[in-house]
Amino acid sequence: MNSRLNYIILITVIIAAGLSQGLLLPVLSILLEQKGVSSSLNGLNAAALYVGSFAMTLVAERVLGAIGFKKLIASGISLVLVTLLLFPLLPGIKAWFILRLLVGIGDSAINYAAQLWVLLMTPAEHRGRNLSLYGMSYGLGFSLGPLGISLLRFGQAAPFLILAGLFVLVLLLVLLKLPDSHPDKVEHGEGQARRFGRSYQLAWYALIPALLYGYMEASLNSNFPVYGLRTGFSADQIAALLPFAGIGGLVLQLPLGLWSDRYGRKKILIFAGVAGGLAFTLLPLAGDHFLLTLLLLMVAGGLVGSFFSLGLSYAADILPRHLLPAANVVSSFHYSVGSIIGPGLGGLLLEFGWGGGVFALLGGFYILFGLAGLLFSPRQLN
């Protein structure tokens, strides 16, 4: 019963983390646009969140070992909470860059500790289901976040104050109800670099999905609007189309997780990679056909929207328990790297006039990953 309650609390925490990112990205972009900040500087400011997240992954395992799951989650929530209250008080773009860095650090701490805790507490036969529900919860929060834009009518501080109020409630829930738990001690004398190396050696195929997922998510959100305008879609049509990749992910996340429990994680990753990659590759052929583009985005996003959670679940199947914290760091690291690379690489293709190349390249990466699964044979070391 305690394990189930802990799981429900962690799901609540991750919904709040998704909500913070989903709200802050569009709200801050709108406010900076209204201040006359250029689009390139606006985008650079938004990247601070990913830089903060990336920085946190470098020390997350060590901090978690020192203070435990509950304190790391509570610290991350507290950091985001304080930062939310500072956004209306420090309205300058330089200050917002620093504050976004802090939000990235806080959200990364929450995500790292919560997803690893879920991974460790879940029995192998339910791992796909529980990790998929975890991923769905983050996606739900991220999808609901943009609704905070409507709160701007009550003043620029309203979205930040209401979100901060929610974080206070979540913080109280964590402090009052979660037990003070620590991860297993790592082997004596085994350094962090060695643990990362062993994780790659044993589970490289399970760690790549996080890189592809970060690349896809950031590339789609950054490059599709530009691609859509150049293809002939209106801004309203683009705004209507973009969420369908996320909707597809929410719809298929749980079925894919359940199927991975039944048929095996590797088979589902191969299928989802190849089929999702083909859907992305076909996207440019849809041209300005709205419904066909919507369908392809929904299918592609649905099939690869589970990659982060499926990859983590597969890593947990393969790796010894004491290597899971290191594998979790690698997955978070990969996600951040993919998020940083995706928009830049896609932007270069758009700059050279090959808009369809954004999705041809993205689809090609997923297909290659799927085919690489045929060469991967896991082996366990204890």
C-alpha cells in the first residue's frame, strides 16, 4: 500500500514538473515578444532551461546519493517555487535567463529522482506500464501548461503566482507523505566514469531512445512552425497541428508500455522506431494537406512518444540494480543533448531551403535505431 501511495505522489510531482515547463515556455516567450525582444534572442533565452537541466545531470547521481530521493525532490520543487515568485519581480531578460537556468536545474532534479525511484520500486513485470503512466503524467502536465496563457488577462504575475501556489501544495505532500529513502550504495572503489562506461557497454541500445526523444521533441516544437509556414499552412493551422504529436504520445504511451511488458521491450522499440521513422519521413510528401499532416504527426508522435520511458524500462531489464542511477543520468544527459542539437540541426536544413530534410533526417535516425536493434544482444553482469 505504501508503495502505491508513493507512486501516486510521484505521479503528482511529475505532473507539476511538466506543468511548469509547459506553462513557462509559451508565457515567457509571449511576454518577451511583447517587450520587443527579437525572436532569435527569445529562443536563446528559452534554451537556458535545457542548459540548466544539462548541468544538473552532471551532479544528480552524487547529490542523490548524499541526500536521498525525498530531499532531492523537495529541493527541486523548492527551487522552482522560489524562481516562479521571482519572475514577476525581476522582469529583465538577463534575470529571466538566470531564472530559467534555475528552473531547468530544479525540474531536472525532480525528474531524475522521481523517475529513478519509480524505476527501482516497480517489479519487472509491471515496469513498462508504470513507466508509461509516469511518462503520460509528464506529458499531461506539459500539454496543460499552455492553458496558463489565458491567465495573463489577470495580469502578468497571475500565471506565476497560481503555479507557485500549486507547487506549495505539492511540496507539502512530498514533505508530509513520502518516506526518506536512499538509492543502493554503489560498489566500493567503482568510480562514476566506470559506472557510466559499464552502462553503455551493457545497455547502449536502451540509452539511445532518450537522445532521439529529446531531439524529436525540441526539433518538432522549434522547426515545425517554420516548416509549416513555408509549406503554406497558416499560423492558426500550425497551432492546431503541433499538439497532435503530443496527443498521439498520450494515446499510445500506455498500450506500448503494456505490450513491452508482454512481448519484450526490444521488439516494441524496434517496431516503434521503424514505423515512427517512416511516418516522419512521409511527412514532407503530405505538403499542405492539413488532415494528412495531422494524421502523420499523430502516428509518428504516438509511436516514438514513449521512447524515453521504454528505453529506461529496457535499461532496467538489462542492467544490475546498482548501475540504474548511472543509467538514469546517461538518459537525462542524452535527452538534454538531443534537445540542444535538434533545433540547431533542423534550423540549418531550413536555412539551406530543405524544409523536408528536417523530417527526412529525423525519420532516418529512428529507422536506423530500429534496425540497429537487430544487432543488439543484451548480456547481464552482476
